[in-house]
Amino acid sequence: MSVELPALPYLPGSLLPHLSATTVELHHGRHHRAYVDAVNAAIAGTEWEEATLDDIVRQTQGALFDAAAQAWNHGFYWQCLRPRGGGEPQGRLGELVKRQFGDAQRLREEFNRAALGLFGSGWAWLVQHPGGQLGIQVTRNGGTPLTGDSTPLLCCDLWEHAYYTDYQNERARYLDGFWQLANWEFAESQLR
Ligand code: FE
């Protein structure tokens, strides 16, 4: 068994004008694929060959963890975006956001503050803690909430390859675009 590159859940050009087809194609077809390929190269002929990607992320360290976590994070990231996304979280997630942050705008501000505060590459996450309450996390490099106690609901890739072609080094403008694409329905589906 090997780890597979998940297909994009939409066409690469369908996230315009917030992310270009070129960015999405290269990000998925080169960067994400390279992490998947690196995992498969590393697990071939080892005890991890039959393991799921989740288990590899949870149970390994070093170069295999880095590649596996990046492969997992990217698979999650693509689901966090959708054409004509954005708007406000509804339903149970909307209620939790109201309780935790006051409103979605405050959530976005707190998320952006954390994302802009991360020096270098990594990820910003909306998570649900074991007690049920929501929180914001940032992880460095390939770090992922999967190795902790909290459940990831939504993430934003903060590596420059995610946005440099479209926004150069302007992470704040990329974050504005991200919120126009946010897939709140997916985030709600991840609640415990
Ligand atoms: Fe990326």
C-alpha cells in the first residue's frame, strides 16, 4: 500500500480571483505531490509500508514525519477551501464561534494575528479542544494538530509557496483571500 495524492476537490481555476490556477496547480501538483512521493520513498520496504498516513503522522519523527505531516496537512487544506466559499459559519459551528469569539469577524482577526505572527513557514488552524471549545493554533513547518489533543477544523497554509505567485510576500492579503474561500461546511463537519 502506498500513500496517494488526493485529487483536488475542485478545478484549479475555480478559486479565482483569490488563488490563481497556476498557484493551485503547482501547489497541488508539485509541492503536495512531492511530500506524498517522499513519504512513499521513505516507507517502501519498512514497517510503515502498510500504515495509514494518519498513523505515520502520529507515530513517526524526523524526515518521515515532516513529509507525512505535510502530505496530511495539504490534503486537509484543499478541503478547507471551496469556490464561492467564505461568508459566516452556520449551524453548530456558528454557535460555537459566537460563544468562543463573539462573532466570526473576531475569529478571523485572532486567526490572522496568529498567522501573521508566525515567523517563517507553517500553518494556522482553527481547532476544537477536547473540552469542546474552539481555539486558534499555529504550527511551524510541517507541524500539525494531529499529533496533539485538539481536532483540526480549518487550516491555512502559511508557506510562501501557497501565495507568493499571487500575493508576493503579502501574507495579510493572502489571508483576506483565504477567508473568501473558507469552507465552513467542511469545518463544521470536522466537529467532534
Ligand atoms: Fe503548501
